[in-house]
Amino acid sequence: MSARPETLLTRLMPRPIWVGLVAAALLAVLAPQANSYLLFVANQLCIYVILAVGLNLLVGYTGQLAFAHAALFGIGAYGTALLKVHFGLPFIVTLPAGALLATVVGLAISLPALRLTGLYLTLATLAFAQFTLWVFLHWEGVTFGAGGFRVPRPDWLLPGLSPDVGSFALALLLAIVMTLAAASLVRSNTGRAMIAVRDGEVAAEALGIDLLRTKATAFGLSAFYAGTAGGLQALMLGYVAPESFDLFHMALMKAMIVVGGMGSIVGSVIGAGAVLFLLEGLRAFKGAQEIAFGLLLMGAVIFFPRGVAGWLQALPGWAERYLRTAPPPAPEPDAVPEEAKP
């Protein structure tokens, strides 16, 4: 792909990282001043951003079509909350412990992924997600069953900081740090190896890339992001129930990266915001949410196959490296001179 010519508009176009940091700064200033509902939405947005970025590392950058993200999200939430409820540990311990538990499970899932690809990997991870949901529902002595359970709200160390504002501040901080870390990762050798596996496993192995290590890294990182988001969800709501981690929520997470853009960190952030906006807009019409998200996915696949990030990439000066692009067209054959024709 040839480089675009340098123009005044190209030089003036802000970089994605600065746009994101300015938006995060505005959110940090305005959200605590808003009412409790808007603060909840801002908090949920930060959690969805972490979820979408982690899922895009696995699906968009490594090409592993897995359906276990909602289950890992639940493992992080249950791990964080149950350690608090059963053992009385502080959240400063239970939150990283829940994320670590989800990471270990994600690494375990990566072991069969070396031999499973495409539809078979999808079915295997889907079965794992359903098994995890069954455990949440029926292991009542530990998980409290289908009714869920309440989680004690933390007492934050800073004076005058309410639990809601404290949860939002922590979620925003982690969302910024983990998004920047993911953007840095995809520019590293590990990120290039993940992209090579996505584009062709045989070619990547021929180049000396360790498929098992690369896939395990992608699954582990994605699980860590999902587990962290799950712990933050339990912290924000003060309540954990199995229905928050079912297949509908898995569809929400897939919609985030499809609408925002596969293989795009910026697209993950935009997709998380778009899905949350639609979800909150249809909160009064619970039965129409599935239809709306189905139409959203169909429209994105048909009209924006590269997501919103693909549209942004066409703007002069908007540069996001390693955005998943369509393969370049095959070169036209050279014209045969007239005298060479029979």
C-alpha cells in the first residue's frame, strides 16, 4: 500500500492516541459531577472498553474465533466477589486474584486451540462457556446459585470519595492503562507474531513463530482483560448473578469488535461505546434488544465490513498501525506487445 501524500489536512489531523486521551480526560472531569445514572454509564463504558480490547487481541489480531469471553468475564467477577464474601479479603487482593484466575483458565483453553481452528474452536469454546454458566447456576454452595449474591461495597481510602466515584476512577484508570498497553503490544514482536498467525498459520510457522506460545499469549491476555473487567463489574454493581455472563452478553462483546473494527484498538473503544449507547437506549424495550443487535451486526457486516475504524482509516492523516485491511488487488498482467502476438 503506497503512502498517502503529506498535506496540510494530514498534518492537522489528530492522532488516535491524543483523541482517546482527551476523551478520557473529559470523562474523568464530567462523570463525577453527573447524576448516579450517568456515572454508572461512564463506569460501564470503561468496563466494556477493557472487554472489547481484550477480545480484539484474540479475535481481531490473532484470528482465534473463540466464544469464551463472557465466561472468562464471569470467572473474573465471581473470583473477585467470592474471595471477598467467603474469606473477607480486601478488594485490593481479590481484584487481581480474580483476573489471575481468569488468566489461568484462558491459558488452559489455549492448549486444545493448537489443534482446533475455525468452526471447531468456536464450538469447543462455546461448550466451555455453557459449562461455566452451568457451574455458576448449580454450584450453590459456592456461587449461591441462580439468585446471585450481594458483594460488600469497598471503603475507599481517599476521604470524601464515594464508592461509585471510587469504582469509576479505578475503572477509568485501568481502561486507559490497559488500552495503551494493548496498543503498544500490537506494535511489538509479540503483536507481529499474533498478526502473522492470524494471516496464515502455515506461513507463520515457516517463519519460525511458535504457534502454541503465540496462541497461549493471546488467550492469556484476552482472559486477563476479561477477568479484570469482571472484577470491576462486581465492584461497580455490588451484585453478581449468572445471567450477566450468558450468550447474549457474548454477542454484545462480538458486536463491539465487529462494529468498531476487527484488528483495531481504536475500533474496540468506539465499538464499546456504540453498543453501550444502543443497550441503554433500548433498556425500556428489553425484548427488542436482541433484534436491534442482530440488525446492527448485519448492517456492520454488509455496509462496514471493516467497522468504523476502517472508515476512519480512510481519513487523511488518521494513522492506526496494524489495522486489519483487505488484501491488495492482484496486479494486472503486463500488456503483450502487438508484434509478440501470433
